[in-house]
Amino acid sequence: MRPSLARRAASVAALTLSAGTLALAGPTGTPLASAATDDLCVEPSAAARAKPGAKTDPNAISAVQAAKLGSPAELPMLDAGSVTVDTVFHVITAEPLKKAAKARLQRMVEAQVEVLNESFAGTTSPDAAATPFVFDHVQTTWTVDAGWAQMTPGSKEEKAAKSTLRVGGPETLNVYAAAIGGGLLGWATFPQASTSGGQLFYDGVVILDESMPGGNTGIYSGGDTATHEVGHWLALFHTFQGG
């Protein structure tokens, strides 16, 4: 079954009990420093992308902001694996890729989809709960643009990249993988932003490309950044922020 936007937002009820299993904390169980605007979650990297002046907590979501976003109406629990989400990866690089480099990133994308499906199927921990969501990798796009490759949240580069590359409706997951700036691991939009007059092209998840499995960021290269951010895309707040 393909999800409607309402189902995407409402299905958060099926995820609430398993929020802790969706990598919404650091590798040791300690929550990562986080930042968000009213419709954005930003994950700074504590190790992988730490740079002088890197963002550490520019605007952590408050209880007031969480209330403003609101919680989707709860519906009866959907069956595990009953909602298929078309998923498109947009790989953005600063320079043209040689054949070996492109093949490496393609393998990383495929491995990332596997991690997403394992995580949302509840197979990554004895305490994890299965969710309704299955991610169907339908397309990978390849773009060379030095500015877009180092986008940061709210930048003109993010706007240009997303308005050009995004495909599908709000039910389609668009994942942008690049050597993003600001020392960040990734960020995501909440679904409420797409239902309250927001600009749909912003909808999606942005991740540091090297945070995918096979990347070079050590403990942050297990693919959990994408899992974490997709949780936000499906309406999850952090557990320590009322999620």
C-alpha cells in the first residue's frame, strides 16, 4: 500500500513506542546535540564533521515549538510492513565522480536503504518494535554542484537543490546525500510543514554522504543518521523533547 500524506502523518502512532529504537540517540545511548526550527530537525556531528565554528545547538526545539507543530491524530495501529514509501536518493557532489567513486556511493545508498528497512522493521534490537513502513528505493539521481554539495539548513543552496531535484508528492521520501556544511550529520522536515501551507519542495531528509554505511566517519557511518532523520520526517520528535 502506498501512503497518503495523512497516513504518513497519522502513522506516527505506530512509531511512538519505538522512538528509542530509531536511533534518536547517540551510539552510547546519549542523545546527540540537536537543533531545529519550527519544521526542521538538525543533527550536528560530535565527531565526524566537527569543525571550528560548527553549529552545536542553534535552536533546539522547545515544548512551545512542539505544541505549535502539533501531533497528528492517532489512528489504529497499522500492520507491520503495510505501508510502502517510494524513496528517492539525490547524491550531490562537488566534482564529477570517477567510475569507482560513483560505484562506492551507489553501494552505500543501497546499504542505507537496507539499514532503513531493518530499523523500521524492528530487527536491529530485541527491544525494537516493528513499524508499518517499508522503503522502496525507486531512483537515485546524480548531480554535480559545488555549492549544493555543501548546503546548510535554510541556505539558498538548499532551496536551489531541493526545488530543482525533489520528485513526487509529500508521500515520497526524498533523501539528499552530500558533503553538507556546518559540521552537520543531517536534518529533516516534519510532515506538518507540508500540511500547513509550507513549500513542498523543502520536504525531505538531508544527510552527510559519509554517514551512510561504508562511509569514513567511524561510529557515525552505520546509517543511523538517515534512520534518525526519517523518523522526524514521519513526525517523531526526540524522546527528550516530548516525542
